[in-house]
Amino acid sequence: MQQADVAIVGGGPAGSAAGQAAASQGADAVVVEKGVPRADRDGPGPDSTDAAGILDYWVDIMDLGEPIPERVKHRDLTAAEFVGPTEALELTDTGIDASYPNFGFTMHRARLDDWLRERAENAGAEYRVGTAVADLESDLTGVPSHTLTLRDGTEIEAEYLILADGPQRTVTGQILDRWLSSDLVDQLASRKTNHIAYQEYRRLPEELFESDRIKFWWGYMPGHTAYPWIFPNDGTVARIGLTMPIGLDLEEIENREDYRLLEPTDERIPQGSTYIERLLDRLYPDYDLDDFPIVSDRGKSGGTETYPISSTRPIESPTEANVAIVGGAMGATSAFHEGGDHVAIRTGSIAGRLAALGALRAYNTEWHRAIGDEIRRNCVFADMVRGYQPDDWDRLFGLVSDIKADGRFSTHDAVYRGFYGAKLYGEYRWRKFGYRNGRYSQVREDDYAV
């Protein structure tokens, strides 16, 4: 049986950051990654996907200690556009002070994963890629310890366990089933609460390619925080995709005729590829679909990828059992802002460092301190727009366009723009107050029966 100080399940951004942080503090850390192939990666790696990219202040949240290499980046960004059925909004400033000089950047996700792995291995962490966790046993008598049995028969025993297996929580679910009530476990079920995302790598005509901005269309398709997007990559290649809740029933959609990517003949929610074709047809009516060819050597498979996104509020960890849950597995990533690498990396780093120092009991306090403002804000915004119809998005974008200055928006200014602005500002403040002191967490540490 292999002995380790820290065992980490999952080799994505959170797991790699945990391995790097633990090894940098002198711990014997091993990262277990089942490994999946990608068309644009040599060899198996994390089941990763290209999300929107990294915003300026996200760089500071990650706290990597060194710049992200240029080879990881695709495009520096100057703006984000949010398009409603009749109103549109352009933001050229995130409104949060940041050290990064531009609005943000899009990136090559596989290269980010590979770079994070290099950092971890250079620090001394061991990677075991190509085998998954088949069983997990925990002994909580005396000093807690955890034994992982891998599918290749290897057993790894570690004092500290960091779970970074993403929003599907394949291994994390075993811990939750053992130590949480069935009601709480049911609330975290990935098939009920997660979103599903689909995207295609397509080459755009040069005259249509916008290299400096990411774009989102809200109110075009049904579902809470459901929207299509276009993100610029290298050359004139863009990722065109969408996110939507899992298991959405078309029969339950109100005012379905208001959603521009639905058609009267639809008998069920369209597939992702159908949504993308309809979006391109609506945006560029003078072009044919053949003018936007799929680039087959990108993404997971043939220029396409499908992946889950966490849509639960974050959960605290059972640190009394020497267990930390990080990144997507803890619900720190979000379908609302289409990204989560920044909070995944930060939570992984915190957990790895504290485990190596024998101080994992401080993990929940530390991650709240480090990313609490970001999580709290996203939870509030996601709650506020729940149930929005297409006309609600138009009204919101119209309000923000009216009051923003120099590409920057202050929620406080909304109160001076009539009843709707005051109501919006009041709701934001009230919901934010309700989530004070970490109350945005869906599971608190005391909920675990450890």
C-alpha cells in the first residue's frame, strides 16, 4: 500500500493547485486523475473544457504567484457584450479593481491544465493518470485516515483527503452519502441541480470575427441562467456554445413564443447543436452554415464538447475528518458567470497548503475569506434573475446601459433611476445581507455527521 500525506482526487485546476500547494510545503502529495482524451491534447488528462476565459480580477483571486504563460492565452479582451431580445449592454470594465491590465483573456483550457500539472510536478507532487478511484474508505478512530483503492488495484493511504472531482462529484458523492442527511444529499444531486453545456469550435468568416470580446445572448432560450455565447480563440476560430439546466421540460415553459431560439414545431428542448445552428442563422442571415465550419482538431471530440457545470451553492467541508472539498465539487464554480477556474484554483491551493501544514481545520474559514465576496455576489445575482423572462432581460440591460459610465456599472447608481432601479438595488442589498457570514453555503460543516 502506498503511503501519502495528502491524497487528491481529480487533476483539474483545483486538484493541480492542491497538489502544487501541498508539495511546496514539503508534503508527500499524490494526485489521482482518471484521464480523458482530447483532440487538442497529447495523452489523457482532466475532463476539462474551455469556459469563457479569465476576467481581470479573477487573476488576483487565483493568486498563482506567477503570470500565466502566453501559450495558455488565446485573446486579450476589452469588453463583454450581453444581448437581450431588443436591448444590448457592453461592459468594458468589470467594476472590480484588478492588477491585470486588460478586461481579461480567453484561453486554451488544455494548456492551462497542463501548465498547472507541470507546476505541481515541479513542486514534487506525484500524478497518477489513467486510473480512477474505485473505492474509498475512511477510518475516523484516532487520527483520521483515508484509503483509496484505484481501478488498477493500487491502494493509497493518506491522512488528508482533498476531493477535486468536479461538479459530477463521482467520488465526493460517497463522502456526502455517508455523512450528510438524505435531504441534503438529494439537494446536491448533480442530475437535478447541475447545468449542461455544449460548445463547438467553428471558424468564422474574417469580417464577422470579433477578437476582443466575449458575447452572451440572454432571453433567447428558456431555463434559469440558460444562454448561448461566442468566445474568440486563435485565428478566426471561436467557441460557440450554450448552457442550460439538465432535464428542462418544454411543456413547463411559459411564453415559449418569446424565446427566439425556440420554434413552434419543437416538441422538446432542442439539442445543443440545433440551438447553435439557429443562433448562427439568426445572427448572420446572409451566410450559410457552411460558412462556419467546425474545426475538428479542437476540444474533446471532433471540434465539440459537452460538460457539466455546478449550479448548487457552495458547500463547506467535513474538515474534522481531514477532508476538504474544492472547486466544482464544492459548488464554487457557477453556471451564472460561465466560469470557475479562478475559484477552483484558489480553493485547491488553500486546501493543499493547510493539509500540508496539518491545519486543514481552518479550510472553511480560509476559503470564505478568500473567495467569499465573489461567491456571495454570484449567488445573489443568480437568485435575483431566477424566473426572468425575455422582457426582464431587456429591461435589465436597458437600465444598466442608461446608468453605466466609461463601461463601468455601479449598482448604487441604479437607485437614482426611478422605481425599477431602486427596486433592483434594494433587492440586491437585501439578498446580499441574507447571505452574510457565509450563509450562501448550502451545506455547513455542522451538517456532517462525523
